[in-house]
Amino acid sequence: MAKAATPATKKVAAPRPKAPAKAGATKAAPARKPVTVKAAKDHPIRDQIAATRDTIKSEASKKAASLKADASTLAGQASTKARDAANKGKDKAAEAVGNLAKMLEDSAGTVDTKFGKQYGDYARSAASTVAGLATSLDKKDLDELAASTKDMVKKNPAIAAGAAAVIGFVLARMLKGSNNG
């Protein structure tokens, strides 16, 4: 038997898919703007902002320097006034301590007659010590007084605390008396 001839069928090849394109390749590239004269020039607003910023920085620096100089001057003046006030206070304290010494010396005779010679001698000794303190206050400057006071406090803290309490009491009485009168 003979084979029947069959029409030959040709296989038609299916169209082959294209390779995937790269991500950026499928998008159209943005159109470039033509270079214009304005783009080539500096930006005037940006330049104004930069100039204003520089001016503000410069003025702020000048003002800060001026304020610093003023503060330094005021600090110097305050220091001078404080030192002057401290010197006046030291002089008044020396005068008050001298007056106390004189009062103790004057009252020593009365103490002799009322309580006996021994107590009068105590009053004279106290007057002599207080007079020495007044002289010391008068002769020393503030820095020397501060150094000697610091040394005394380090050596005798209990005496320093007692002296501070007595001085505080005396000052309170003096201020209370000056407010009443």
C-alpha cells in the first residue's frame, strides 16, 4: 500500500518575544532646555541673599564685639566701685573698732572701782587688743586683710564662726538702730 500523500504542513514559527528592555531605555529622555543667556548668568536673587547674609554676619560680629567691650568696661567699673566701697567700709570698721577700744579704756577705771583692780586690768587688756586690731585694720589693704583672715579661719575655725556670729549680731543691732532713728 502506498502512503497517501499528505500535504506537508509547515510549522510556522511563533514570533519570538523581544528581550526585556532596560528600565531607562523605555522612557523617553527629558528634553534638554536650550542654554539661554539667563541660565549662563548668575542668579540675582541668590546673589542678593548671599550679600544680605554676609552683611548680617558682619554687623552681628561688630555688635558682639561692641557688647563684649561694653561688658568688660562695666565689669571694670563695678570692680573699682566695689573696691572703693570695701575700702570705705574697712576705714569705717577701723574707726568703729578704735572707738570701741577707747570706750573700753575709758570704762576700765569704772570697772576698777566697782568690781576690783583685776577686772579693770582685763578691760585694759581687752582695750589694748582691740586698739591693736584697729591699727591693723587701718594699716593693711584689702588683699592683706583677706589673706590674713583666710589664714586665721584655717587655723581656728571655731573662733572664726564665733567671731562671725558676734559681728553679725553687732551689725544687725547697728542696722536696726539706724532704721529706727
